[in-house]
Amino acid sequence: MKLGFTLPIIGPAISSAAGLSAFCRRIEDLGYDTLWVGDRLVQPVDMHSTYPGREQPYPPQMKRYLDPVLLWTVAATATSRVRLNASTLSTFYYEPPHLARMLTTLDVLSDGRLEVGVGLGWMKDEHDISRSADWSRRGRMLDDLLAFLHEWWTANPVSWDSEFFSLPPVHADLRPVQAGGPPIWIGGASEAAMRRVGRSATGWLGIDFLPDEVADQLWSLARQAAQEAGRDPDALKKAIRINLEPGTSVDALADKLKRFAESGADEAFVDAFALFSGLDEMLDFAGEVIARTGRL
């Protein structure tokens, strides 16, 4: 099982490109496989949404949020081996051609190490502020966007005409390093999300607090959808996000990683922003995790 670590996009830990670069290099040197980013554009003062699995809004650290694409860019230039991914990039922030150009550029700058985790988002408040679109249609918008990205990465010139946007034929000579474009991962824990995973994704971005029986049922839906779409269900991958809570020990995390490895997960990745407020503390913890677990 691969092991990833999440860049602290929320909170006070990152304050300079130099500090972030050193952090990324050290994570790579420790042996981690992937550096992950999240995505947060705004948090309203009067927020009504809660993160799945939580009864209360996020802690105060969520008031300070950095741009994931810029963090990805620093990580790409600071490292040479680790892959880059997102859990998850909120695609509804971006106009499709802008997003396509940006992701293609990142794939080039990282020499083909980019993977793109996407989702529908959980904070309706943020969606309503950042984009004047119908929340209930965001699944159809994501399907349309994923189809457009595939077209952008496999055709030249590119044109598009759908219910959501139109694009006349344009040149797209900037080609991704990875044939067909960066692999797409999809997050979510609904039947619709899992069917989307099966139809059009490299893999599923799961979350660690789902009961095993629920996770198994969701995974079966993705596999079934892949088969119905003429894809190989066995080729689907699964990555599990672990959000560390204050007080989480290395031993507790190691036990959880072992359980996910034994269950057949392809990767697990750790988000420690709520546990530590500084990069040095995160690095110490990341080193202890590697020492405690080795390669799972």
C-alpha cells in the first residue's frame, strides 16, 4: 500500500515557499509516495454546512486557506519522485478551459507526476458564494467537465458544446506528459458518486470514518458500474483519506494503516492539519509513522 501526506493547505503552518519546498523534499526523502492538497476558497462567517462525519463546523484554523494549485506548483519544483494528488479539487471554482490549461501545465511542470482527485464538495455555503450554479445539478456539471477534460487531453484542436458551456475550435498544442491526461480520482460516499467512479475514474477517494460494511457496499457499486461501462473492475484503485484528530498517536495511526493495507487499499494518506500547527511538528510525526510502519 502506498502512503501519502497532505500539505497543510488550511491553518498557519505554511508561511513561505522556501519552508514548503523543504517540507516537500523531506516528505519525499522519508519515502512517502504522494503529496496531497485539499481545496478551500471561502468559509462564510455564518456557516450552515458540516463536514461529513462531524457534528460541528471546523475549528478556527479553517479561516486561513491557501491556493492548492500554487502549493502543487511549489511541490512539483521541490521534488522529483513523489506524485501529486488532491482530495479533492473543487472543480466548480474554475471555468473548464482555465482548469484544463492549468492541469496540463502542472502535468508538464511535474514531468507527468500529477493525478487529479475531484469531488462535488460538501460545503453548500461555499458553493453558493463562489458560483451561481444549481447545487442539485453539480453532479451533471462534473460529468460534463470530466468529459471535456478527456477531450482537451486527447484532441487538438478542441471544441465543445454542452448544456453547461460551449467552446469553438481552439488550438491546444500544450499536451500532457501522461498520455490521455493525468489520472482522475473521484471522492464521495453516495451511490451517484460511486457510479461515477466506476464509469470514468482511475479510482475512489474514500474516507477513514466510514464503517467497513458501508465502504464495502460503496466499493461494490463502483465495481458494478465499471463492469456496466465496459471497464475492468479490477483496475479500479482505492485511496483512503485519514483526518487526524487532536491527540491521535502514531501507534493508533499505524494500526489504522495496517487495517487499510490488509483490506486491499492501494493508498492511504494522512492529513495532520488539525493535529499540528507547524511544519516541523508534522515532519517529526511523518518520520515516526514511517519508522513505526515501514512499507506496508
